[in-house]
Amino acid sequence: MARMKLAFVVPRYGEKILGGAETLARCLAEDLISSGYSVSVFTTCSTDLITWSNTLAPGRSIVNGVTVERFPVHSPWQRCRYDSLHSAILTGQKMAVDEQFEWIDSAAHSPRLYQALAQQQGSFDFIFVIPYLFGISYYAAAITPSRTILWPCLHDEAYAYLVPTQLMLRSCRGIMFNTEPEYRLARQKLSLDHPGARIVGFGLRELPGDGERFRRTTGIREPFVLYSGRLESSKNVPLLVNYFIHYKETHIDPLRLVLMGGGNLMKFDHPDIVSIGFQQGTDKLDAYLAASLLCQPSVNESFSIVIMESWLAGVPVLVHRDCAVTRYHVTRSGGGLYFGNYDEFEATLDLMLANRTLAERMGNYGRAYVRSNYSTAAILARFEQALDHWRGLK
């Protein structure tokens, strides 16, 4: 099995791509290369989920040992029609089945990617498609379902209930889930009973960092709540900002909110809110180590890499009660607390800031949880068990 040939189809790929699914795909691909697998990635020349502009050069390259083939997104794509149908989905309007398929058809696509995948599909043992909700994913998964493992990164959202999504989930050879709550969502709310469903997760490595270096570099000496991820409404960033501003109105302590990431919500007119942009490597690790806690307010997560990174730094997390996945991690590990409204946000934040012994204990619990369940070795072992299962399916 050590020389199995695997392909990954992911709409965007690269170290500077900010996105959970993209990070999951890239890190697993690199770990598999290190473990002796042959891995090829089929992706686009785009780095932006909104414009889908072809900003990277097409062609084949080697990225950290992984063979990456980039293909242009067809231009122009049917942006106006896609946006209209997308708005109808998000606002809960009833849509005919043909309109649901039209939404996929009018999305950004890469015909050259599909052609290359169709030509090469016979040389791969399995083709992993991640995540589920882009037009490129739907089309790629349809090329050879018998070899396709869908890695959906599923959320409880309108797209998951569409007929095309249901058909894609049921037609693939296997489905790779990140967590038990994500799998439970598929079973209970989507009535999905797939013989190829397996829970694998994501493997993290511990790397050194220096919280004091972050303080020297940024000049931020005050205690701070850290947010890490895309700065977008879909990640509930406005809620966190509003709660923080309300908190500061009734508390005189010097607490700050540090936003780490990129997106369309970069600037906030408040002296205690600081945006430091997208960070990588030691700069990112330094931010975690300097933080008093991480707040992950998103309610749509299939794994949440950022809370695992925070725990590896020994820093506790505060998550939203309405996200089944992050609440699952917190309650299972003891590595933090959750909130559902402002009063709960205030009370949990007060507790974590005032009782540093408790906060340190939660951070240590979180670190032990990640080491036990989401080390690279643990994930590769589960992945190999899943491969054995998929190979045995008739």
C-alpha cells in the first residue's frame, strides 16, 4: 500500500491559501508524500473564491514534494446567474431541481482540469475531492465515482440539502469525514447511510514559537483575545467584534482583540481591535503563544484547525454553542468553554481571564487532546485503515 497512487482535487491549493479545506488537503498530501505515497493535486490557477481570477501560472510544479497541476478557470463564467441562484439558496427560497443543477453549472469551472482528470483517472487508486460545495467539486466527482472519495467538510447549511449534493454524496465510493459530529449530521439530517463513510480527521505537528517575540514585533503588550481565520461574515466575525466592543464598554481592563487572517472585514474603528493580517509559520505560532485565549465564533465548522493550533500552544479556546463540531471538541477535551449569547460570552470571558490557573489547565487539557487524537501518526493510521476499507468495497 505504501506506493498507492492518490489524486486530490481541490479548487485552490498552496501555502498562502487561507481556508480550512485547502489546508486540510495540502497538509495531508504532504504527510502522505513523507510516508511513501504518490500524490498528485489537480487544482486551478485561482486564489480567490469570489472572482475566481486566474492569478497563478498553469502547468505542473512540485510543491513540498507534491506534484501539483494547475488549470485555468474558464473565463468569463456565468457570474450573474450564479449569484442570483446562490442568493436564492442562502435566503431559503424554494428551488426546482433543475435550478439547483443550474446553480452548479453556472459556477466557476475548469474544463481543462476535468479533461486531464478524465485522461489520468485510471492511473490513480483513489481520487479525493475536497470540499463538496464548489462547481469544480461536483464536476470532478462525477468523472469517476467508483474511484472517488468525497472529503466534503460538511456543514449544516442550505447547500448540503440540495438534490445535487445528495446525489454526489451517495454516488462516490467513499466519504471521509473530519469529526463524529460531521458524520452524525450526514446520518441524522441528510439520512445518509453510506457503506464507505469513515472518520479520519486532520494531523497536526507541534512546532516551536515565542510569545514574547510576538509582543516585541507587534508592540501589543496587553492581554488579548485572538481570532484566527478568514475575516468574513460567514465565520461570525461581526458577532465577535460586536460582543467585544460591548464587553469593553463595561470593563476597564486593557484587553484587546487581535484579528489574524485575511478577508473583507479587515478594519474596525476601535482602539482595542487590531488586525495583523494573514500570518504563516513562526509568526502565526507566536501569536497563539502570546494570546490569553482564542475565540472561534464560527457556527459552520467541520473540524476547526485553529482551535487545535491554539491547544498545541497551551492556550484555551472559547467557541460558539451552536457549532456542533467545536462544542464537541471543547466538551470532549475540557480545553475551553462555549457561549450562545452575549451574557454567556461575558461570563466565560471573565472566568478565563480572571482565573489563569483554570485557563492554563484548560490549555493543557486541549494540548493532550490534540496529541492523543490528532497527531500526524494517529491520522495516518486512521487514513490507512480507511484505505483498506475502501479497497474492500464491492
